[in-house]
Amino acid sequence: MDTATLPDEVQAVVEGLGGADVVVGLATSGPIPALAAVAAAVRTGLDAHCAGQAAAVVHVDQTPSEATTAAVTAALGDLRVVSVPAPGGHGDDGLDWSAAVRAVLTVARRLEARTIVMLNADLSSMTSEWLRGLALPVLKDDYGLMLPLYRRYRYDGTLTQALVVPLMRSLFGRQLAHPLAEEFACSGAAADFFLQQPIWDTELGRQGLEFWLPAAAIEQGLTVGQSVLGPRTVAAAAHPSAPLGRTVGRVAGALFALADRTESFWLDVHGSEPVVSFGVPPEPLPGGPPMDPSLMQVGFVQGVRDLLPVWERILAPENLGQVLELSDRPLERFRFSDRLWTRVVYDFVLAYRTRVVYRSHAAQSLAPLYLGRAASVILETQGRPPLAMLQGAARLGGTFEEEKPYLVDRWR
């Protein structure tokens, strides 16, 4: 999208505003329980932390309604608002996030914004401090991209910790605690770069933009940081949970496509380096929903029975043999090691590239193996302090780095 593709009425509003230093993007699709509170937090945050900066809000609505517009307007008061009907079709969760981000970045650059903040209107835990954490490093310290760092229960985000964090660290050489641009802030220069890339109409752009944005920023040499925002709580009933296979398939497929697309960069990346964190990285919260590793192990064993013909084409014989041996172990001796999990993931990356099976089937078939890995992590840490999860995640990231030659040698 560029300004020429904005609806005429939106272009007229943008031209009438003249310009803005800070633009905040909000995307909605139908009634959002937390919308009024989120919009109020945006207004308070801009007043408290961006005083003296010309500000505007870009509201992208997938399913425009008078009620949604009224809730945003009432909460934002006299703050300048650009309402944009979302282009494109509906995403899996009712909102085309990629189209919304593209629209916000496009309008923001038409306003010549120096800092753009993209927020999720579903988050009931958002406070005015999120504007400070995300926007100020871009506005005052010239960061190209700022990512969030959340405080979660120890077993929240197990897929992110098992797959996204270590694989992104190994490929792109940055130690990001949450390398997903689910919420983010970026500079005007970064927005220009993102908009110029031929990503937006691809499957990766539609299904994995939150992974591509950090990778693209790193590849471009932009300064990337992370900021502690607190808990990330999605408003009740905002979106139904997707089946595990579909979720793992989307995440894994996006990551594997990203690896395929960026090979000229990551093949020569060795090791990793930390990024600057604004705020003290938090330990996991105590408590949280109960997790049953025995049920996860059952899912893993069932996957061995159902998907063995597929895995025989994906996994190296040594790794497949260890998976089969693991499926016969009782729960008390069930341990899916860091090294085996790393090599399994790398085998899947390689299989995705060579198309030994349909790519979507390959990505979704990782789900039972992920269940096995998650069960092992819970068994290892459930009797230990919450900090053990962070220590385990750091150790896994190191293993992905150490085993990277296994991936690189076979890729080449």
C-alpha cells in the first residue's frame, strides 16, 4: 500500500492534518471489550510521555461500525484520529494484521511521523506506560525498532520459548526475549524500509509479519531494542483459541519461510549478541494455569503412531531413532533433550526448503514433537523456582547456536 491506494476520504483527512511527530496505530475487527480502556491508555500515555510532540492515532477497522468509532473517539477526546477501513480480506482471527500494519505505516509516513507505535486493541493489560516503553527509545534515542518484553506465567508462551526465540537467535544473531512484533514501535526510516519491501502480498507477509519485521530490521542494520511492558493479557473472549496443529503450523511455517527468504544473511551469522533492554527483564510470574505433562506425552506418542511415515522423510535417521526411543519411555524418565529438539527443528527447516513433503503438512506435523518437548520442559522445571524457565531458555538458545553448523552444512 502507498498513499495512492488510500481511499480518497482518508487521503483528504491526512492532508488536512498536515503532519505528526508520533503516530499510534490501533486495529480492530468488530466489538473489542478492551477498546475503550486501550484508547484511554493511549491518550494518557501521549499526554504524559510525548507532551510537546504533535500526535495522531490511526484507527484501522476491519469491520467498521458506529459503535467502535464512537468508543475510540470518546476515549481519545480531542486527539487527532484518522479512520481507515482495513483493506484486504479477513485473517484467521477476524483481523488482517498485516494489512492493518501496512495501512498504519503508510498513513504515518504520509504524515511524516518520526515515531510509529503499533498496539493491539485486544490487550486489557495495556497501560499508559507502554507508550513510554515503546515510543521514547525511538523518539529520543534513535532506535529503529522497539519490541515488547512481557512478564508472563512460567508456562505461558511455551511455543515461543521452544521455537521462536532460539531459532531467531541462531539465524539472526540477536538475543531477543520476545522476537515478535505483536506490538512494536519503529522510526520513520524503518517504516519507509518496511513499506518498500516486496513482502506484503506474500504468504509470509500475511501469516508471519510479526516474525519478519524484527528479522528485516536486523538484516538492514537498524538498532533493535526491547522494553519491559508488564503482563500481556488478552481481553476475555477476544479471539477463540486455534487448534494446536494449526497454531504450530502457522508459526513454524512462517519461521521456515523466513529462513528460506533470508538465507543470504543468516548463513554467515555466527553466535549472537544481547540487545539493550529498557527496564529490568522480569522473572516469570509464580503460579499460572496448571499444565499436565502426561497429556502432552500422550499427544507426542500418538503423533509417533500417526506421523511416522511423514517424519521418516523429514528427520535424519539418527534423530528419528532417538524420537522413537523416547516414545517408549515412561513419564518419569521422559526427557526431550535440548540437542535432540534443536536437531529436530533444523531437520524441519531443511525439509521445508527441499519440499520433501507439502510445506503446510511439514509445518503442522511438528506439533506432536513440540508437545513432547513441552512435556519435558515442564517435567524438568515444575518443582523448581520460576527462574529455572529463563535459565532453560538461555541454555536452549546456546544449543541452537552450537548446533547451527548442522543446519548450515546441510543447507549448502
